[in-house]
Amino acid sequence: MHRPSNPLTPDFAAGSAFIKGESTLAVVSVDTFGQLAGRLEAALARHSLEILQTHEMDALLRARGAGVDFRCRVYEVWNATL
């Protein structure tokens, strides 16, 4: 069975490594967090996907006492055409 590739992958992070889950996508890249986030947000808009909300999970975890040393942002995305 042929599965179509993720249409967002080449748009926002060409050359990066991906860890894909059922409804998640983690990116490992040499680009800065801000560069990747900006390209992801632009790619979502190009594909008519709306960002409902973002969650700065790294800040939330640090505020609750977890000593995380990585950036993590969760995007709640909605496809208005469905």
C-alpha cells in the first residue's frame, strides 16, 4: 500500500530528521528553533491549516520544576475544510 508523504515535511524543514507519531511530528535539525517554527507556521498557512493555539511546553515544564534543557512547542492545528 502506498502512503502519501507528509505534505508539510519538505516545506518547512528540508534536510532535517523526523520522528512521526500518530498525531505528532518531532524534528531534529541544525536550524534554530525560531527558524523552524517560522517555516512550520508559514507551511501550515500555505496548506490552509489554522493554528488554534500554541503551548510553550518547555516553559510550562520549567515553571513546574522540571529541569528541561530543550525547546518544545505544541501546536493545536485545525483543518477548516474538513
